[in-house]
Amino acid sequence: MPEANGKGKRGLFLSMEGPDGAGKTTQASLLKERLENLGLEVVLTREPGGTLIGEEIRKILLNPDFQEMTVACEILLYSAARAQLVSQCIYPSLRQGFIIISDRYLDSNIVYQGFAGGEKLEIINKINMWATAQLLPDVTFLLDIDAEYGLLRLQRKGTGGANWRGDRMEQKELEFHHKVRQGFLQLASLDPGRFFVIPAGDEPEVVHEKIWGKMQELLGKNPLLFLREP
């Protein structure tokens, strides 16, 4: 894999993180649309997925029929999908000066399989740093939401009403989701320069405006991006 911090034109790498039901996909789409309205080149991707190989791995990881999957297996599969995404999509797009928005990235791996799943954080970090050539987002928007409220949101959006099942990870017990939320907040406290924490319980438009305020600051500091007034 190419050196992630090599010379040449580089865009901006953003990730959206947070517990299930925080609204990451909605906010990623809103941000992409607003940036494109300024004439900027934006690539929106997701994890696991974003490539043909990654999407097939996603089907395995989120399949509710695979409840016997071990945490070690999860870590390796997520990292495999991420390695393909970085090599095939994220890094080449950054070299072209694009803005990349990833709906989840390696922080989810650390939180779900580490803080909540019980694996040693240093193991997950080592695997991920190798899989991604040490590529980290410039900014991570952490959408913070109470675990119960987030799951309730998913139930309301999903089909089947009260019989909503969710994917394999969403089906985890409530205590697991509480650990996920606390894990994200702990990661953010350890790296305040990268994480931007936003309360995600408000209406999507309100949350988006908070994200946009941070984006205006980022765009103003990046000489490779040409921000036009709307």
C-alpha cells in the first residue's frame, strides 16, 4: 500500500462516528450535498464496505445468522474491508485533492471490538495501523447519543415496528451499546485535536449546522481547497 503521508496534493479526510442510531449516514449525506454545492469534489463511502470486496465482507459481518462470530474474527474482517477501502478508494481520492467522508472508520473497530467487545486495544490498533498504512482522519465528527434512544430511533426507522430485528451488531444487548457510547467518548477525550463531539439527539438540521460550523473552520485552513461563498 502507498505511503499515506506521501508527497503530492492531498485533500481532506473526514469520518462520522457514533453509536447505532446517532444519524451518521444522514449527516454524512447532508455534509456531502452542502460541500458539493460549493463546487468541491466529495467522495462519500462507508464502513464496512465502500468497495465490491468490502460490501461482500459487510454482508458477512452484519448477518444476524452469524451470532457465533468471535471478536477476533470481527476485527480481522473489519480490518480487511478497511485495507481494501483505503488502498482502492480513500488514499487515491486524497491524492487527487478530494474531500473524503467515511461513514465509520477504524475508531468503530476500536470501540465495538475493544471497549465493548473486550479485546486489547493495542492489538486492534496494531492491526489497523498496518491495514491502513497509518492513515487517520483529519477530523472525526463524533455524534453522541444515549444508547437506548439511538436504538429506539433505529426501531422507528426500521421495518416491522416492534418486531424490528436490526443487523447482527445492532442486536447486541443494551449493556454492549452503553459500552460503545462510553468507548467513543473516551477515545474523543484522548484525542481532542481530531474528534469533534456533537450531541446528536436534536433534529438532523440542527446537528448538521453544528457540523457545518466546524467545516467552515476546516475549509478556511486548508489551502488545497477552494471555498466559494454560497
